[in-house]
Amino acid sequence: MPFLHFRQATCRLQSCPSHFPSQLELQMHARTDASSEQAASWPEEIFSILQRFEVCQVPYVPDAGHSQLIQRVLGSSTMRGISLTTEEEGVALIAGAWAGGQRAALLMQSSGVGNCVNMFSLVQLFRLPFFTLVTMRGEWGEFNHWQVPMGSTTQAVFELSGIRVLRANTAAEVSEVVEAGAAQAYNACTPTAVLLSQRLIGAKVFVK
């Protein structure tokens, strides 16, 4: 009998017209304070810096914020873009690249930083020239509450793991900050994370 009531209730719900748009009707848009020209230029600036520092391997987790940079890496003849299943694989890949005499840079989103905490021990144990570029979520006009806990603690997680943190909040800051971060990581062997703020990337919103 309870199952019959459940079936009847389900049928009533299915027969009612929905007041909510379906996923197919939703589109994702990004808001940003940067001009379209600036927004288009900063990924190119990062790519140029990675080239100057002779980065050969770029592990990444597919991410809209890094999409332009990832496309440049995949089209490069000097860099190899490596798609990851999960972010901690990128830490191990950086270790392997360093052991093989190459430089690597990890691209990820703030929501994936927590996945790497245990693997960050490799950075300290082997004094890796660790360098990562992190697109931030959960801090500026965020619509998804699941992004907020990790987004609000990303810097603290890195610092507790012995990784120095630099941040770029505007398109005008990106080149200088990424250059400084790469120099610290590769020349001074100081593990460094560059956070690309959500204000720079643009807060994602879903609209009908």
C-alpha cells in the first residue's frame, strides 16, 4: 500500500506542468569587471610566461576559467597538456617531470585544492619546484553554495601545506603576479600557488 501511494504521488507530480526551466533551457553566463579585451589577453600572458620559463608539461583538470589557456597549451609544439582524472594526480606528475629534468605547471580550480592535501607532502619531502595556477570559486558573486567552503579556505590550505600564495585580482595584475610566482617556483625552488580571483574570472550565473 505505501508503494501504491508513492506511485500515485509520482504520477501526479509528473502530470503537473513544471514552473522551473529545464536544464536545456538554462544557459551559463559569466560576469566580470574586466573589459573584454583584458579578459581575452590575460590567459595569453600566462601562456607566454610558461613558455619563457620553459615549462614542458601542463597537467590540468578541465575548467571553464582555464579554457583559453588550456587550448593554447594543447596547440603548442613545446608544451604537453595532460588531462587529469583528479587534481592530486597533477602533484605526482610535477614530481615525475622534475625527476625527468622538465618543468611542469598544474592548472586547477579552487574546489579541487582539497583533493591534493595528502599529496602536497611530496612537495615538502622532495622540495619540488611546485607551481600551480588556480581559478577561484566561492568568493565573488558565487551562485553555488557547494563552492564556498573550499573557495574560502583555499589560501589557508596551501599555506598550511607549506606552499606560498600569490593572488591576481584584476587582469592588469596577472602578468606580474604569474611572473613572480614562476620565478619563485622554478628559480628559488619555493612552492608557489597563484590564485586567479573569481572577480577576475567572472562570477558564473545561470539564467533562462
